[in-house]
Amino acid sequence: MTYADFFYEIKGKFMGADVSDIHEHLAFQFNIEDEEAGGAFYVEVKEGRLFVEPYEYYDRDAIFICAPDVLLEIAEGKMDPISAFTEQKLRVEGNFEKALRLKEIIEMKRASVQSQKSLAKKTADKVVNTIVKTAAKKSEQKKSEQKGSK
């Protein structure tokens, strides 16, 4: 996997998180240690909006340093970032208080995905119910028409 492939995969995992309730500025740089997928990118929360870009961020609050597989697991919610730090799979430099907010952003993304899935299921259920009701009405209309024509 190349750096570009990895970056866009990670960006997809972060984007969509509803960070509108975060009113402080947060800027995290991620340094990925890998021969093929290695590189740096940043995640920034600014004015309630989330930005993920493939550049270094010099005025950052914290730097996270890890292997690509560790960050993927964290971004997918499969690994807790605090546990990853404790197990020395993730190194953190900078403001630890702000670095802890990474977990909040990941949880917001997961909540957003769950909400979207729930909404999609409700919409699908409504569509199915409408189709079933329409089919039942048409079936009854045909039966009525057949009785009337006899």
C-alpha cells in the first residue's frame, strides 16, 4: 500500500465525524512509520469542522507516531488509542490533554456511522412497507374487479 492509498483510506475513516460540538481548535499530526505507506498528515478541528490533509502541521497540539496497521485499527474503533499508547504501539508527543480528544473524534465518527445506518434502515423499512401496502391494495382491487365482472 502506498502513502497516498493509506492516506485516503484513513481520511475516509475520519471524515464524516460530527465535530460541530467541539468548539476549541485541535490539530494533530500523524507520522506513519512504514517503508511504503510512511509519511505525515494532519487532522484538524476548526470552528466545528473537520479537516484531514496530507501535509505536516507545524502549529499542532500533538503528534501521533505509529505503524499504519495500528492507526487503521484505532480509526476503525478496533483499538483504543489509550490502550495503544499504554502498549507502546502509539507514541504521543505534545499536549496530552488535547491528544486524548482523538478518542472523542473517533467515537463521534462511529456514532455518525451508526446514525446513518439507523436512518438507512428506517428508510428501507418505510419503502418496503409502502411497497407491501401498495401491492396488497392492488391485489384487493383486482379481486374486487374480478368479482364485479362475474
